[in-house]
Amino acid sequence: MKFDLHCHSHFSDGFLSPDDLLARAKAQQVDVLALTDHDTIAGVVLAQNAAKLHGIYLIPGIEFSSQWGKSGVHILGLGVDISSAELLAAVDAQEVARRNRAEQIALKLAKCGIEGALAGAQAFAGDANVGRPHFAQFLVQQGVVKDFNAAFKKYLGAGKPADVKYEWPQMSQVIDWIHKAGGVAVLAHPYKYNLTRTKMVALIKDFAAAGGTAVELVNGLQSQAETKDLARILNGLGLSASCGSDFHVPGQPWQELGHMSPLPEDVAPVWLLSSVNRFLPPHPDAANL
Ligand code: MN
Ligand code: MN
Ligand code: MN
């Protein structure tokens, strides 16, 4: 079976509706898909319905933003119970935090003489929570900057006039939320935090010590050498391995649904854990095990 355990819909910063996402997953021959929008589960029910239509197994998921020292790190919750009161409270808290941050960004932009940014960014966000990419789109639309990158360089990036520092909840807090919702906590894309190898290993060890169970060993297209090295680290710490495309937008072949190298044979796949397994068909050999 082909697994893709990390992707986004338009309920966060993805481009497709859950319906279109599942149709695309089908076209890419994905058998098991986890929807993991940033800090929200708003798209999961729609995705579950679309998945039934296409004969795909849908794993309810989320990608939480969290804090590890000075770094923001992403933790995937796979196989979460979307009716869990703890999870709903956590999602609410993240939404309030994002909303406050958006309001502060808009205030700072107003001080730069740019009015109406919150409503403008909200229009781009649609169903999703307002974030910096939506402010960037607004600034481009208004002709304040020439393109998306310039919006970050001039206004929204670190140290720029509309930069708002925000501390996400601690990694251990997020892991706790995921566990309370019956999910498995997966450290997302450890290669994407610009850490040295030593620091990356320290992050993975802290993650494991905080109760984390798995690491996203394969994220989109990455080198075989990276995969091999990371696999050794995971096996040394007794952590399971996950894989996902981190798909957001059509037309980016390096981040396409189902497009990634398979997990190496010597790792423990995250889908053997009961939190994920309970969404999959019974193993054909189950009766003989
Ligand atoms: Mn994203
Ligand atoms: Mn991420
Ligand atoms: Mn992601």
C-alpha cells in the first residue's frame, strides 16, 4: 500500500478542498492518506467522506506548531480522535494565539501606513486561519510590494517592521494533547529546521524524552544519504518512522501527493502502531498471526 501521512488542504495553507485533495490522492495512487492541516482539524470530516468515495483510508491528523528552545518545530498528531475534548480545546487555544498574532501584525502594518490589512488578509485566508502568507498576498495585491518574497523581506520577516514574535506551546505540551486524543506524536521533517546534525539529534532525543513516538523519516524528496543517517538515529532511540509528501499546492513535483521514496526496510513504520492501525483494514494474515 502507498502511504502519504502528511498533507494540507485549504483549511490551513493548502490550495485544495478536502474533496479535490482526495481526488488528487486517488489519481496519484495513494492508498492511505493522513490530512494534517496546521493547528486545525476542520477539514477532517470532509476528507473522511471524500476518502470513502475514492476507497482511500483516511487517517485523521493535525500538524501542531510548537516551541523547542528558540526554534519553532512541527509535531504531527496521527490517528487523533477528532471529537476529543482535549484536542478541541488545544485547537481553540492555537486559533486564539494565531488570531492575536494576526491582529498585532495588522497593527504594525497600520503604523507603516498600510490600512485594512486584517480584513484584506482574511479575504485571502478564506476558511483558514489568517497567517503571514495571507498578509503577504494582501501586500502584493495592494501594490505595496512587487511579490510574495518582497513582502517578507520588507515587512513580515524576522526583524522587519511587522514581525511579531510568538512563542508556541512547548513540544511536551503538544505531545500531551496528541496522546490525550489517542494519537501518535510524530516529529515532522527534522531536516527542515536548519539545525546542525548535533542539534537535530538533541531535538530528536528531547522529543523522545517528552513522550514522542515517531519521526517523519521521509518528507517529500530528500537525499538517500539523509534518509539513511536519520534511520540509524531513529533505530538507535527505538522510534518509529513516518513518511509524507507535505503536499500544499498542485504543480510542485517535489511536493506531490504520494511522491517520496519508500521507508527503508529496517525501520518500524508508524502504521504498525494501534493509533494509526485502527483506521486501516485488518491485515490479510491477521487470522494466522
Ligand atoms: Mn504549510
Ligand atoms: Mn511543517
Ligand atoms: Mn506540513
